[in-house]
Amino acid sequence: MPESLSDRAAADALLPRIEDEPAPTAVTTSTVQFEGHVWNIRQDAFDYNGAEIVREYVDHPGAVAILALDDQDRVLLIQQYRHPVRMREWELPAGLLDIDGEHALVGAQRELAEETDVVASEWNVLTEFYTSPGGSNEVIRIYLARGLSPAPEAFDRTDEEADMVTRWVSLDDAVDAALARRVQNPSLVLGVLAAAASRARGWSSLAPADLPWPRHPSNWDHTV
């Protein structure tokens, strides 16, 4: 007799909670195939399930994004041009962690000030994610920044940031835009959904701003 949905749910309830598992592999070769202006393409050969597998992926320094939330539950968004998708996307302030030795929190504080001329007195880790784990090791940590005030100085912006637009949007309106598929940037979509869910739980899911980050690529070892 087929298993009922209730029986299956009862059995599933006994399983461990879902959680990504580290899976160390024996990397036999690891070489940079292309060295780019911002990131590289790396090729690894590794042993997995008794076979040697070769994969290329974007070797990325990692990044941070900042969901800056004011006292009226408004999120500070930026709009800038993204050439690969030919779009002026609405996004959270964000940036690469490409300064050697810089802590992710310091990078987030720097990016918020440089991109929006805003600083924050209260910082927490909101969430983290891999952007494309099948083809990149890029991991992004999203911080929640509160206690906002104007930065002591304004920053000059160049390249894609030269005509960047900033806008305050209510968190609820930002969630609506994500659910309606009007915005597509993954840090923005994940960030506002995570913030809304955390707010509904009294912000109990937030983590300290100095939370260790073992998934950051700087902790990877490419030596063989």
C-alpha cells in the first residue's frame, strides 16, 4: 500500500535538520586558466566517488551587501548599470572583498559609505549565499545596518557608479517588487525577503557582525 503523506511527514520529522555539509575533496591539480580584471577562471581536477573530475569555475574574492534600514522601515536602494545583463538594476549597496586582509564588516562599512554617503552604528549579519555554486565560488554576506546617519564626507563615483541613483523604499514595497519579479538582483531579492522574515520573528535570526565566515573563498586552499 502506498505510503500516505502523513506517514511520510512523520518520518521526515525524525530526520536531522537540513544543513549544507562540507565535502572536502582531494584536489590533484588547480590552475588559473584565465586571469581577469576582477576575477579569474580556475580549473581543478579532483577525486570524487572514485573518479577524477575536471571543472572550471569563476574564482571570486567574495562580496558583501548591505541592507540599510532606517527608523521608518525603509530600505536604501541603489540603481546602477550592469553590463552582462544590459540592465540598470535596483540593488543593495554592495562590493567586492578585494582588499587583502580587510574584514568583511569593514568592507561592508566602506561600501555603504562610498556608494550611498551613509554610515550606520548598528550592524548584524542578516544572511549569506552562494551566487552560482555550479560555476562560481562567489559567496556574499548580507549585513543589516541600522542607526543610520549621513557620512562625514561625500565620495566621488566613477564608471558604472557615476550615474548611480539612490532611493528609499519601504521594506514591504521592496518585498512586493521581489515577489512580483520586478527586481532581479539576487542580493536585493534575498536580502529583503530575509529581512521581512527576520522582522516577523523579532529579528531573532540575526547574527553578530563579527560572525566567523568559513565559506569565504579566502579560507579555501588551492595548493595540491
